[in-house]
Amino acid sequence: MAALREAGMPVSVAEGLDAVRAMQVIDLVDRDALRAAYAATLVKRPAHRPTFDTLFDLWFPAALGDGAAHAAGLETDTAAARRAQRHPGERRPPPPLDPEVQALRRELFDLLLSGDDPGLRQFARTAVAEYGRTPGQESWFSSGVLRAMSPETLMAGLLDAVLAGQERGGMAERVARRTFRSRISRFGDLVATEVRRRIAEDTGVERTARLAVRPPLERLDFGRAARSDLAAMRREVYPLARRLATRLQQRQRAGNRGRLDFRRTVRASLGSGGVPLTTHHRPRRPHKPELVVLCDASDSVSAFAHFTLLLTFALREQFSKVRAFAFIDTTDEITRFFAPGVDVVDAMTRLAREADLVWITGRSNYGHAIKVFGERYGDAVTSKTSLLVLGDARSNYGELSLPVLRELAGRARHAYWLNPEPRAQWDTGDSAASRYGEIVPMHECRNLAQLTGFIEELA
């Protein structure tokens, strides 16, 4: 459970106790039952299951050492039986030059054709033992195994084997192709699992787990997000944007009552001898709050800037009025790039090409950027506006323009600052986090989980 928590999965003590109780009613020798029991008690979201499976395979390996001797012999007999039952007209995969590799590829062909998952798992173990060493024998790797076996090149033979006499290009071929593609992918996963097991035996389970497991999406730092991660984050941002708008509306209703309802107040005072002990107010007319976003677009926070633009893109649908501004060492309004119906990738491409964000050096200069924002766009911030600043507060030891920011924050209805750096790094080097935080409440926001926590705190 400690490994799961370190990987970013939320596992409580109560769930650990549930897992212990589950162990009392299963056969601990049955590894699949053990995996299922642990997953049922500890995994909360489907997205966490791959992380759980990776860690389970490291801490409860299916074999030790080579792990191929006895099972490999049995599997060879099974594979031989399947080859004897093959129809004589079935097409064989093209034989490589090495006879040993040719024999293994024929066995892999049989396993992919039959869908024998236990046999495929044992074959992956044998193939890694044979071809998974780096040239210097100092470590293990998957690419050597996949290059030697070349499972993708078996597709044509597999299709011929199951579609003999059938028309090609139809539904049957599409289904077969999808099935074999899934089995080939499964073989690649089994090879990767076996390689991780062998590395863990050589270097230690804890170290391998830290290197092999990526945190779940909601705890993945924006700075480490890949292109595919950003696409997934985009799907998560929209519900968060709706919740943020709702929270700000709730704070607005709680902090500002409507006009005094004189008639209801007088009527209620009749019960207390005409003394208006309780005042009644008219309900405020509901409306969406206005939002101004000011985000750092410098290279030092490029991944976070990408995410903040996704957030801005989503927030525009939740607020009556959204104005977005970006800066490096000067500030430019970027609202025009986020018109309705525009693709977010196209918007960011145009922003990078057309936005005027560089004044002199092209390095972060919060002081000058805030000053320009106050001079050119200060009218964007009103008593109806929520101001959201996004950046790491590192100004390369330049000016900070604290009076300008104080005036803007005082004029806004609400003001918040989201900082993508760990709190432990605030005020180190050229960071002015605390000085800015005295004016605008600053929150650490390195991942979706922290963004969700910030939104919940607004209630």
C-alpha cells in the first residue's frame, strides 16, 4: 500500500483493512484471485488500474529468476501439439535467417492464433530470458525481444489462417485484424512486465517501481505532461471549469445580500413588538460572474502555460465574460484567439505566432508585465470581476510592481493566484511568491488534484 500511495493512488487505512479481510476468504496461492481481491478493495478509479497492475506484478512476481525451465518444457509440448493439428493449407510466417528465432516465431504464431494467454505469458518469459539482455549484459530491455520476434510481421499469416476461403476486406477481416492486434499488444505488455520483473530482481523493487510507474493523471505534474496527457487533461478541465464557476457564484451570493425587503422585515417585526430583530433582503438576480485570467507564457512554465490556456478555453463557456491575458516580459490580450468554435490547438498556434508578449529580453518580467496590464487593460478588472493569476512568480530579480497589483486586487471582487511550483521552492532564488501572496492569496497548483482542491476550498 505504501508503493500505491507513493505512486499517487489514494489508499486509506480503512481500505487496507478491507484488503486484509479479503485475504482471509481467498486462496492466497491463487495469484489471479489475490490480484482481484486487492484491486477490488484498493482501486477506486478505472484509470488507476494500470498503475495497480504494474506495482502488483513487481511486488508479487509470477516467477523468480529465469522462471522458464519447467513451464517452458510443458509449453513446448503444447505448442508441438498445436502445430500437429494445424491444417496443412495454413500459411506460415516468413522464416527469419536464424533457425532458433524461426522456431520461436512459429511458436508465437501458434499462440497468437489460439489466443492462449497463459502460454503467451510463458513464451514472453522465455523470450526475455533469451533476447532481453542489453549487449553488455548489464540490464534488461524490451526492444531486443520485440525486434527478434517481430510480432507485427505475423499479421498477414494470422489473417490467412482464419480467413481461408473467405472474402477479404469485409467485416470478418476487420474483426480478425482487431483481435490479432489486441493479442500482439498483449504480448508487448507481457514482455514489458517480464523485463520490469527482471530489472527489479537486479536493482530492487522500490527503485524499479519509482522509475516504472507514472502517477495517475490527476496527480501528474503539468511540467511532466506529454502531448497525450494534455489531451486527457482537456477532458478533465471542462467539469472543473463548471465547478469553479459554481463556487464563485456561491461566494458571490454568500458575501453580498440583495437590497433590504422593507415589507417582509416590518411584517416579521410584528412578532417582536415592532422591533426588527430579523432583516429580510431581496434575492439577488442570478448571473454568471466575470473572469479575467492573467497567465505567464514564458518557457520556464511552458507546460503549465499550455494547461492554463486549456483552462481558459474551458472557462469561457462558464462565465458571462472572460478576458484572457498572457505575458512574458510584457502583456497582450489573447481573448481574440479563443473565439467560440475555434480549435484549442489552432488557438495556441496563432497565439505563439501573433501575440505580443516580448518587450526586450523575452525572459519573465512580472513587474513590467503587471505594469503594462494595469496601464493598458486595467479597466478589465471591476467590482464584478474575479481575477485569476497563473504563474511561478519568478521575475528574474526584476521589479515586482506590487502597488499596481494591490490596486487591481483591491478593485476585483475576488483575486487568486495559482503557482505551479512546489511550495518548498517558493521564495528561493528569484521567486517572489510570498510578496505577491501577501496581496493575492497564492495556492500551489501542480496537477489536477490540487486544482480540484483549490476549487473545493472556495466553498
